[in-house]
Amino acid sequence: RSFGGQFRGSLEGDFRTNLPAYRLAGNLKQIDLAQLLLAGTDVGEFFSGTLGCDVLLQAAGWGPLELRRSLQGTVIGVVTDATLRHINLLAVMRAAVGMLPEETDAQPGTALQSLAGEFRLANRRVRFEGARMVVDTAALEMGGEVDFDGRLNLRVRGEPLLVADIEPSLARRQLFTSSFEIRGQLRKPVVRAAAASR
């Protein structure tokens, strides 16, 4: 009820050991991303959107804390119609390279048309490489790790998207001559230009 959507697959439990062990394998559709993150992490308040994914997850323990601590596995999925509620990602990237703000920089959040990738969970941390995110008029590729408590260590590079066959502006192209590092806490991340993109 909390997460919405559908699950097709299997949930197995092994109670022959001191700690019950669980294995979840299957497909999730139209899951409420914020509710799912609120149930297992400290970052749910920052996101909205719908998640569809294939999962292979394992955990062991008697209660929610033990299960979260031991959770490990893989999620291959896509988030659609989402919002990163508290930060305008392109605006902070422009600020990091000393560019003048654009009109859209006044918006408080980042609309995510999609976010897709393979994410590995272990030790209360999500690690990933090559996740693709479409925001506004840009396609971003991200890699790194996010802890369940919101600590970040990410690398981002991107390219402008063509909109209605209109060439991106010089300023928009120049933004993506740098790659970026995003560190600190998700609540107030630090974004800095790292190096020239390939």
C-alpha cells in the first residue's frame, strides 16, 4: 500500500539459522520512489517519481535495522517523471564553472525525465557507474556512490540535448566541456568542476 505499483517474482525466507535470511528476486513496476526510499534510507524526502526495476536482493535479521544493515544485491531500473526536490542541478553546475545563471536557475528543484542504470547495494551504500539521467535539455552520465544516510561521492559529465532540432547555445555547450564532482551531503551537496570531459 505504501509503495504502490506491482511486484512479480519471489520472496524466500530461511529460518534455519540464528538470523532469518531473505532473498527477493523479481520485477517491480510503478513503485513510489519517495516512499520506497523513506522505508530504507534517510533520503526519501528529496525525491519524487516512479520506479520500475528488476531486483535481486538479500538481507538477514530480525527487524528493520538489521535488514537495512545487511541488505545487498543489485537493482537494474528506470525512474521516470521524477523530481530532485531540493537542488537545481544544472544551476549549481553553471555556478561551479563561473557561468552566468539562466532563467531556469530560479526553479528550486531538478525535473528528471528519466534516470536509468544498474545499482549495487551493500554496506548501507549504493554504488553505480554509467547511470544515465535526462534533465531539462541535457543528458548526464553519473558514477560513484551514495550512502543510505545521504553522503555523496559522485562524478558527472554530460552533453546538451537537441530540442526541436534547435542547436544548443554556446553557453550550454561550454557547460559540458567540464566534468563535475558532487560530494558532501545530499541535503546540501558541494559541486565543483573537476576536469575537461572527453
